[in-house]
Amino acid sequence: MPSKKIVKSCVLLALTVFTALSHAQSLRPPAYPLVTHDPYLSIWSTTDKLTDSPTRHWTGKAQSLEGIVRVDGKAYQFLGAVPTQYQAVLPTGESGPYPAKYTFTKPAAGWETASFNDAGWSSAQGPFGDTPEAKTRWENSQTNKEGIYVRREFTYDGKLDPSKLILSLNHDDAVDIYLNGIRILNKPGYVGEYITMPFPAEGQKALRTGKNVLAVHCVSPGGGSFIDVGILNPIVSKAMTTATQTGVTVSATQTNYTFTAGPIALTVNFLSPLLLDELEVTARPITYLTVSARSVDGKSHSVQFYLGAAGTLATNSPDQPIMASQGTTSGLRWLNMGTKEQALLAKKGDNIRIDWGYAYLAVPQQSGVQLTPGAMTDLKNTFTTTGTLPADKQTTGSARDFGVAVSIPAGSVGTSPVQKHLMLAYDDLYSVQYFGQNLRPWWRRDEKTTMPALLQTAESDYTRLKLKSTAFDAKLYADAQRAGGKQYADLCALAYRQAIAAHKIVAGPKGEVLFFSKENFSNGSIGTVDITYPSAPLFLLYNPTLLKGMMEPIFQYSESGRWTKPFAAHDVGTYPLANGQTYGEDMPVEECGNMLLLAGAITKAEGNATYAKQHWKTLTTWVEYLKKEGFDPANQLCTDDFAGHIARNANLSIKAILGIAAYGQMAGVLGDHSTAESYSKTARDMAARWQKLAADKNHYDLTFENASDTWSQKYNLVWDKLLGLNVFPKAVAQQEIRYYLTKQKSYGLPLDSRKTYTKSDWIMWTATLADSNTDFQAFISPVWRFANETPSRVPLTDWHETTDAKQVGFQARSVVGGYFIKMLDGRLKAQK
């Protein structure tokens, strides 16, 4: 146990370092990371003021954390806002099944009117579709070209204002919605999730007091099928006085807010100690929330803190029923909550939140602390009024209304800060299904460690980790600033937690580290090779073991015999089910090149080829494929698959050439010099041919022998520099850099000549090709401006429009780990 003097010194040092860092960072993030551990435990604030909106899961759904400080009996909210509550006029399936009439046969005219006789229609429970949420099966088929027709009756009491109502819907695909015979909405395409929109003006006019009929027609010509429509009335919550936010700073592992609350200065710190040199700590799904108060008027004040966590932290949808329990462990008190159903690993997909396992709220034992589950409104109102939590403990409820809360007395607070902390955690029991076997998270791989025991360990580590994390944050920022300037450092600090938290560390079948990525708001794939590739620089820089953990499932997939093609798979499933590739199309050259280059990068970073040797037979199969098919790629997808198929892709050819060269370099490290020379020569010969086929007047084209004036970012070329392969003349990259500088837009360099959108991770790679720091920063500055000014307030998107800074797609993805490539370049140079 450290002495009080040592602890005090550590805290003072941490505050000093953090203060220095606060002055350095000036970027306004698109969203602020708060609790960031894995694709299911990932909570953000999407507004500049912490009290301007509810806290949200990275998908955008509310996962509400609320914090209140009570000063001399007056309450000030400093964290979160109350999520909008809804009264169902016509409920959707989110709140449970409902009765409806339906038919798959085109009905007679007037089917959408209230007076239509639907006695011949089938009766069933809605919603309808082919997903787990559907209560009645409906799927597209050759025999069901008409889609589905649905009718629902409901009663409107005439008291609610129609102009305030909300239409809630989830449709796959196109939908027509009628109210009492009047078409109120025609919406093409699909959404794949519940969305809300203002009740249409036509619907407001058509709504009657008494009986109403909502009629829906939905078609699904291909893919999945789903339809659900409801009408909701938003309930406005009573506003509370908010603390005045005076500052916010995001560093690599922490987000720090400052406030004034009447006569009190308040600091609120979120720490997710993702320290990659301590795998056990990184794997803990535990965030520390620290609040500190001090008087600013020279007087003493009575202060109490409150934190509430809504049940939606442990559910996919807000109306799932949950239950709570509580307990103690040495020095700690805790509450947990989870769904009653506990459908372990039952759902897969992209826009999905966890609904198995248990969310935890834990606090050190001390006099006056209360922990209580219950209705969130009651918990909050009772604390605001009395400074205590309700005595009656409700243990079950609907996730949107129910949660857990803690109140912590700070006592009489004077000019010396009084600090309190608690922990937010999640025990998912099992994290991933891997070829039929459910795998545990790394932290509980021994099957004996429990979350209460882990919380106890984390509590004993609090002071050490606060200090180490703060020092690490300052060092990362200083290293990044030295490598690429202040704006580059801002972007790296913002990207760090996001890149790590888009993965899950689990224990493999043989006890090995597996590090599974999720393609957030892309397609939900798990273990995608062309997500691993751009994410890799962060992990090569700080812990290559994690990069091996990203690659290992792909190697094991091939070497098990389950994947029999002579090139690498694209993925191993859809998160969290890693049972084999689910992406509909292969990317043969892309994935082979990625795996070879990353194996070469691990060899370079570690100074040996031990990892490559373990998989040499597989790497050899893949390099032979590249020798045959990689130089002049066929009409296939690359990692930028959103841009469509393209043949003779010059940038993809570079990847194949450098993948072959990396194989030769690894062979040399293994002592096979004849193989090394053979493959290195093949790569050099290909590079010479590449220059002739891709050449244009003052740059290199998008595709080989292209008559039009096209271009693309040749970001794959960066590995020639980082790995010291020396396959392409240095003049190739510098010619491209000069040309790219003439093509920049306000918010970045477009990906290529086809569109004005870009990928910020690839800009970082392209910029790292530049010989001069001035040129590097010329590429970085527009990316910084994008992050600082984008109107798309979501966890950092890597795919944005260079003309207006708006998100095109993707968010919260791990690929921003690619931002660290400039720092990696410096590290690898230093190793030479």
C-alpha cells in the first residue's frame, strides 16, 4: 500500500501533466469518448456540452448516463440529458408483439380505408419479417412479389396534439403508409433500424377521435424483409439547472470536463486505461469516472454527487425488460443489471447493441454512500429533492425507464479539492462465437475470475493507472507532435481510444490472444482483413501481439481447411459470430497483399520472423497467388469497395508488388537468401513495368493504360518506405505528392478522380510518403479542419466529403488506428 505522501505526489504530478496537455489540445471532436472498451461497451457524448444531449452508444442509440451535483441543497446536472420518452398511440414491436391483420395477396381496392372488410385476411402478431425481432414470418421470394399488406386498428382519444406526434418505423424495403385511407408516407429503400420522423401533415389531418386504421404496404424484392410502423407521443421531461461547462479536453485515454456549479468548481474525468503495454489492463472492460469539487468563494459548502445509468446499457432495444441485483466485495459496493432473457450471442449484425451479460456500477465503500436500482425518474427526483435515493428498491423494469444509481456524499467542501470516483463496467460472460465455440473475454479466460473480483483489482489499481495513463497521454501527444505537428497530435489523441474500442480481446481455443474487429456502420463483419490493414499502425507501434490477434483468425480459417481458396478470406463472419466468411464477394488481391504486408511489418517491428515462420506455408500460397494474379488485377473489389469494382487498379497492383517484396524480405530474415532474392527481383521487375503502364504526364493514373486523365491516392506505396523494401524509385512517391497537392479540397485530398469524398486514414498514409514535414502538414491540416468543423456529430468517421466535411458513411471504426502511421515510420527508422 503506497503512503499518503506518495499518493498525493502522484496525484499532483498527474494533474500537472494533464493541465499541460489540456493547453496543447485544441480540436473540437465530432463526438467525445466517455466509456470506450469494445463494440458493445462504447458510450459517447455527441454535443460540445456534456448536458446538451443524452449519452449514446456509438451507433447513436441512447445509453443514458446522468450526473448531478447537489450544492447546499441545490441540484445541478453536469452529465447527460434525459432521453426523450414516448407514450405509444400505436406501439411498435420495440415494446412487444401486437395484433394485426395481413395478407401476401394484392387486396381489393380500398384495402387501406377504415371501412374495408378485412375478415378474409390472416390475423397474427407483428412485427413481420425474417429477422429475430419479427413475430410473424415474412420473407422475399419468387412467389411473393406483391410484398405484404398490414392493417392495424387503434383508438385516438383526441387529447394529444397531432402536430407533436412522431412516426416510428423500420422498413426493408420500400413502404407505403396510409391512415384512414389517406397516404401519409411513401418511402423507398430500407433503413434496417427504427427511425423516427415528424408525423406527416397528411396524417395529422387524417387522424380521428375514436377508431383509426393504419394500413401499410411493404415490398422486399431482395435481401432481408421487415416492416413495423407505430405512432408515438413524445413526453417532455422537466428541465433541471445545469452546471456551466467551462472546458473539455480529449487525450488518448481520458476525457476531462470542467464546470462551475454555483460556488463550486467541478472536474469530471472519464478514464478508460487502454494501456497497450499492459494487456491485462487493456482487456478490463472498466472505466473510472472521477469527480472533484472545490469551493471558489472561500466558503465551505455541502456537496453530494449522483450518477445514474439507464438499463439501455444492457439491452439492444429500449423496451426490453431487465432486472438488477447488488452486492459487495472487499472494499466495494456494486449494482448490476441485465436482461431477463439473457440471449447469449443470439444476435449478429451491425446496428446492434448487447443484450446479454451485465452492466456494473461500483463504488468504494464509505459512509453515506447509497446504491439503488429503480425507475430513473424516481431515483433522480428523490436525490434532487432530498440528497438521498429512494428507500424502496424496484428490481425490474423496462430498460428505457429503469436503471441503477449511486449517491456519494462529499461532505463539507472548501478550497481544497474533494475527489470521489466510481467504476462503470460490463461482464459479457462470453464475447464471440468462433467456429461454433463460445469464447470468453480475455480477462476471464480462466473461467474463475468474476466481475466483482475484477472490480476489486481495478480499484486497487486506480491511483497507479490514473498516473500512468496521464503520463502516457502526455507522451503520446508529445511524440505525435514531434512526428507531425500539433494538428496531427490532436487527431492521434482523438483516434486512440476509438481504434482500440472497435475490437474485443478474447481468449482463443488454445488460450491464444484473439483481437476481433467489428466493421462499425459498414456491414458488421468480424475479423475483416481490410479493416485490420488500415488499423495496424497503432498496434505495430504499441503492441504487435494485438495485430497478431487480428490476423490469427484468418490464418486459422485457412489452415483448418474450412477456407479452401488459394487467397486470404475477407472476414470470418458477422459480429459477434465468427463462424466463417459472410461477405458476399471475395477480394483476392486485396486480402493476400494485406496479410503479407502485415506479416512483413510484424517481422520488421519485432526484428525477427518468428510469427511469419508459424504461417509460412499459408503465406507462400498467398504470395504465389499474387505472383500470378496480383500485378494487373482483374475487375474486382479492393478495400475501398464502396467505390465499386475496378479492373487494372494501379494502387491495388502496388499492394501486390509490395506484398511479394515483403515475402522476400521475410525469407531473408529466415535465412533463405535465394528465395529472398528471387521474390525481391520479381517485385522490382513488376515495379518497373508498373511505372510504364500507370504513367501519365505528371503523375500516375487510377488504372493501367488509361487514356483519360485519372489519378488516385497510392497510399499502399507507404510500405515500400516503412519496410525499407526499395522496390519503387523514390521519385515515384514524390511525383505523386506534388500532384496531390494540386488536387486538395477544403476538407482533404479526395480518394481518387472519380468522386470528391475521401478516406482520412488513407490521407495519413499518403501524407507519410512526403519527404518534407511542410508537405506532410499540408495534407493533415484539411483533415484536422474536417474533424473540427464537421456537422456530422458521430464518433469519428473515416469516410467524409472533402467539399462540406459531412459524413458519407462509417463511424467509430478501428481504421483510425491508421493515423499512427507517421509515428510508426519514425519508430521503424529509429530501429535501423
